[in-house]
Amino acid sequence: MKRSRTDWRLTRRELITVSMGAFVVASLPLASRRRRLYRRSVPLMGTVADVAVAHRSAAEAATAIDAALSELRRIERLMTRFDRSSDVGRLNAAPAGRPVAISPDTAAVLTAALGWAARSDGKFDPCIGRLTELWDVGNRRTPPAAADVRALAGRRLYRVLELDARAGVAALGAAEAAVDLGGIAVGYAVDRAVLALRERGIRDGLINVGGDIYALGEAPGGGPWRVGVRAPGDLAHLATTVELSDEAITTSGDYMQYFTYRGRRYHHLLDPDTGEPVRGPYHSLTVAAPSCLVADAGATAAFGLPRAEAERLLAGAGARVVDLE
């Protein structure tokens, strides 16, 4: 699906979802005698946010879902790069080296992003927003000029991000750097929405934002939530089914957002070293983790790496690769 310029990010993983994309939650239609499943889907973050809770009270379920959606919207307002008034928008618009006040949430996500950048030796780089804009995969039909790509390749731009999380300020030390949190902020938003549910007494539920999923507690019929992962080469079939309880899952893939030029597929998962779409040994990588932020960033950082290297990187954060059968 083509994304408009108002969308806050290119959704790279509409691959794990409740009703579309590459994941299917098998347990959603079930309900116990005592509880019902309450569910709401809304457009959010350039995709669809789906919140479902299993509860005895319709009123309490509605209040909890409202709170979860409010958290998702709040994080979107803070971290979208398409709004110049957001934390990220103001940071990107500021002259190089000028500090910008940011919220504690944005500071927390930037801190986590810099950790993933260091852990992955720059394979995850939250400061390649100019490169993302240059490729603009949702709208482009031909690759950008090679000279423009080379100018932004291999720069380790995350190193010019100056962050004082305690003081709540950040600055970018080079004009070529721009923050793009599309590979981590949605995961953080899902985690915040899960916390909102828990604070309102919800023990069992599921939040899915464009394929970033957290399965809370048990499915309505009892036992873990069962999430089916669609096959990369044939989205009509499942590659595997994963059982989840109090765990997140997400997928990075090169077959949902791309254009084809002269026989080559150019997708939206960019390699900061080459400045071009990642060229790796597989078309998708599914990651499960204790939090959605870890799953989100881990799937971004590890996509395209050799299997053993990806496993080592993810294991350091308590995440794991989900095998596709």
C-alpha cells in the first residue's frame, strides 16, 4: 500500500497482524463463559492499531482500551518525523549543534536507540533520516542518484547525536544527520500501551500496531495467544505458529514496501553502511522478545545479518529468532 507524505513512517512490518499482513492471531475469536473479548481498531502511526482485551466488564474494557490508544497517540505526537512540532521534528529542524528540549519518553527511546546502534556496530542507526527521505520507497520508482547515496553511506551518523537524557536535551552535530525512530518508536509505543492496560487492571489482551505485537497474559479461551506467521513467499499460507504470553513479536521483511527497477527489488530496510537497501540471505526475520521495543529494534538491527550473527546480537537483549518452518 502506498504511503502518503503525512504518514509518520514507512511501515516495514505489516507482516504480523490480527487481520491482515503476515501474522494472524488464531485465538481472537474465542471467549470464555466469564469473559468477553473487546476489541477496537483505529488508523494510527500510518497503519492500523488494534487493541483487544479479555474482560468481564464492557465499561472497564472500554476505559482501558481508550487509555492504551491515548498512549499510542501521545507517542506518535512526540516522535513522528513528519511534524515539525514533535520532539523529533524540532530536533531535525534545529541548526547543527543546537540543543533541543525533548520529553522523557523521547529521551528514553533515543537512549535505547543509541544502545542498539553501539551493539550492532551501526547496523541500527537512528540518525539516517536523510537517507530514508532520499530513498522515499513508498513513492519512488527509480533509485536515487548514486552520488547522493554515497554522501550519506557509512557515516555512523548516530555518533553525532548528543543526548543528555537527565536534562532532557538533545542535539545533532551534523547537517547530514536526521533522527528517524521508525525502527524503534512503535515498539516503545506498544509497550506504553500495554502498561496503560495493566494499570487499569487488564491482565489479558493483545496490542498490534502495524505488525508490532505484544501478547498480554492469556488468550480468551485460556492458554497462550497463538500467532501465525505468514510465509514470505506466499502470504496466503502460514510459515509457522508461535505461542506467546507476556511477550512481543515482530517481523522485518523486504516484500511489503518496495519498488522494482531493472529487475532488482529496492525495499525500505536500509543498510547504513552502503546507503542502499539491505541485501541479505533471507527475505524476512521474525523476532520475539520480552518487550516490543526490543523486538522492534532487534528485527531492524538483525535483518540481513548471517543467522549466527543475528542470534548473537538478539540474545544479548534477551530476544530470539523465530524459525519459519
